Amino acid sequence: MVDFTDPRGPVDLAPGVRLHAPGLRGQAQVEPPAPDGTRSTTVEDPTDALTDALAAAGMEEQVLVTVDVQPVPGAGGTRGATRGPGDEAREEVVLDVPRPNETWGQVLMAVHEGGVISWHLPEAMEDGAPGGAGIRGSGDAVQFRIELPELAVPVDEAALLDDEDDPGTRGLMGLAGRVLLKALVFPIAREVAGRATNRIVRKWEESNRPYALRWFGPDGDARAGTDVAPSDFGELASGRALLLVHGTFSTSATGFGQLSDDVVGRLSRAYHGRLFTFEHPSVSASPDENVAWLRDHLAGAPHLDLDVVTHSRGGLVGRVLAGDAGEVPEVTVHTLVFGATPNHGTLLADPKHVVAFLDRATTLLNLSPPGPADVVQAVMEAILVGVKALVAGGLDHLPGLTGMNPSSPWLADLNARSPRAGGSPLTMHGIAADFEPKGALRRAIKVRVQDEVVDRVMGNAANDTVVPTAGVSGSASDPASLVADPLVFSTGDGVHHSNVFAHRRTHEHLLQWLMGGIATP
């Protein structure tokens, strides 16, 4: 354990590991790694979900540092590199760690008190080169800069989960009383950049997020989760069927596993068991590519009459599927439900803000896990692939993400199309939220990592942490351009981007929208 107090300057914690904390005082320590073959650690409390996700992504712990800091009275903070003119100064620490060789990438995961997680890339020099080349540091060291907001506000981590919560739904890790800095390294080809990054993510998604149609149903349904075979198409075509389409980094189990078993059971009975999901790559492929797979897969199948419920980016897939361009001649969509869909984009999909996107996705996963450990692990693996791609060469050549950028030509073209110019009518509904965390979650997100950071990126517009509230149904200038009467959760409801399908009012509206109001919970 090393004591530090500004203005002493940088302090050496271990060979090659140096900490600089201007305007701060406290203690820092390099923690020993877990013994080989074990999961035990000295200070962190990682779950099997995080440990297994890191292993699956080939990411290894390089250095683990714990920092317990306090502001020095009268010293003030230092202005973070990402904050603009007029922003309040914030405390930050700078950590130097050994530089890996050129065949390895490097990133730092910071776990702030209360479980808020942020990702940090090595400080780039003027040439802005990714990875190990052209990174600011000294000799064989690489430098990371970590902002530490609102240090003086205590967080009751134990209060983040209710006592009755199933321990099997825990997030990624717990931490109390300090900030944890975990430098991670992973093998990567240094020549990878630009479009080659897409090939890395595409290869991972082909193995871990392959295209499939799968049955969906309540607990006890023997075929739920099994593939819909071509021989089953006749059953799907025997009446109206319900299709569920998940969002970015996600799977159907993550996006729709929060629906109550009662609701799923009612829908299953109403549709006579014709409930199924569309599993698809959501990062390396565009919504057009996703629907093209459906067109090829359903070629020659009996005509399907569908209602479609979507989450996040899945709503863009649903719009392409339901449109007039005839992408899938065998399908007619009658009802389309947008759950937190970025119909007019999200600035977090802009390459300049994608680190904030990854921060939010990881933090929500940690503080509000969507289900059992295997579900949490599956989402975390996808996020880690995004982190690796960001280090390798950026995310601006991943059409699954860039299509959600408000300035995307693809999104502009989609919004210029008529939702349904002719033929059978298309009914559209939307679910949106203006998220203002409360209780312990408020202390962890609102205070520790200011919600205004995301609001600033979104032009101070109301948002669900990822998508502007008005943009689900339309745009800020025309909120009803797609959905005239959306379900909008207010700031007091505690609904954010990742849990819109967990709320009772969502369940009630889904039953009304999909069953004509004849069935209520």
C-alpha cells in the first residue's frame, strides 16, 4: 500500500506501474493476481459471468490496482481531457502500466464505487494511432487517464439489489469503498484497422450470434429455444404469428426474458403457440443484411402474417421487414412494436461517443442484470468484442452500429421511406422512457457518473441512457412522425433502455396492442 498526496507527483506502485493523482490524496496498491486455477481474488468480487466472458474474449488481467482517494482541501480537481469549456473540474488519476508487445492490444476497465463501470483507451499521441503504436507513455509504459467524479458522495452498494433478488441475477462484480483499475491485454494483429475490424466482429458473431429462427414460449414449453425448422413454416403460416427481434449486443433471452411468464403464456395461447424469435448478428451486419437473410431463409415458404415486437436496434430491422420494398415477399407485418428503438438514431452510435455507449451498456448490465449468469455472460462477451474492436481500429466500419448514428445516410434513407404506402394497413406502437435513476441506483449513476454527461452528448434531450425519448416515436421536431400515441415512462418510473420489457405497464400495453384489448393482466 502506497500513500500519495499532491504535490508529491507520480508515485511508483510496482515495477512499471506508476500513479499520478493531482489534487488528490489517499492510498493505492497493486493487487496480486488470483492463484492459477482459482477464481478467488483479494479485493474484487467478480462473478463467474465476468470471469468466463473475459476468458472467452481472450482478455487477460495485466495489472490490478485499487485506489482509495480523497480531494486535497483547497487543491481543487483537474479538468478531464474529455470535458469542454465551462465544464466543472473533476478529479482524475493517471495510471502508467507496462506496454505490451506489438501483437497485443490493451484497455483499462475502471470499476467505480457502487459498481459503475467505464472503459479507457491508452492515451494517444498526436498521430492518434490505436493499440500499442503511438501511445503516450514513457519508454515501455502506456498511460491511462481515469476521471473520478464526485468522490465525496458515499454509495451504499448493498442497496443496489433488493433483498429478495435472486443471487443468480447478480451483475459482473461488486466493489465497496474504492476504485478498481484493471488493465487488460489481448492478442491482436497490429495491421488490423478500418474495415478489417468488421471481419473480426463478424467472425465472432458468426460463431456466437448466428442467424436462426427459434421458438419462444413460457416456462415448461418443451420447444422454447429450439430452432424453427423449415417443416415448421406451415404451422407458423396457419394463423397470425408473433415474432420477437432483439437489439444490439443482445439475444432474445436478454431482450425479452424480462417478460413475465404470465404474459408470455397469454400471448402463446392467443397466437396458438406461434411465437418465435429472430436471432441475428447486430453489430457487424446492417438491418438490411439481417432482413436479406430472412428473405433467403423463407424463400418458397408459405406466406406468414406477423405481428412483430422489437427491442432497440431490432426496431430498425422490423421497419425494413415491414416496409414496402418487398424485402421478404413471404411476410406481411400487421403490428410493429418499438421498444426503445432509435428510430431517429442515437448519438452514442457516433464513433466520437461510442466509448460512452460501451460504458453505459456495461454499467446497466452490472447494476441491472437482465437475468441469470449465463444471460449476463452472453451480453458481456458481445460488449468485450466491441471493446476489442475499438482498440484494434475503431467501430466506424461496423454497419450494425453506424446505422444508428443520427447522421447515417442509411438511417436518413429509412426515414424517408413510407412505413407502408399500400396494401394491408400497418399499426405501429412505441415504448420510450426518460430515465432518471432513483435510490441507490441514482447515487451510483446520477452522482458517480453524471447523467448530464450523456444528456450533453444528446443535446440535453430526455433519454433512456441510450436513445432519446422522443426519437422512439419520431423526432424532436415531429414526435408523432411514426407513433402517434406511444407508451412513455416518466423520470419517476425508473425505466431505462435495458429494462423496458420488465415493467408491468409494458406488459399491459403489449397485451392490449397485440390482443385488441380483449385480454388484460
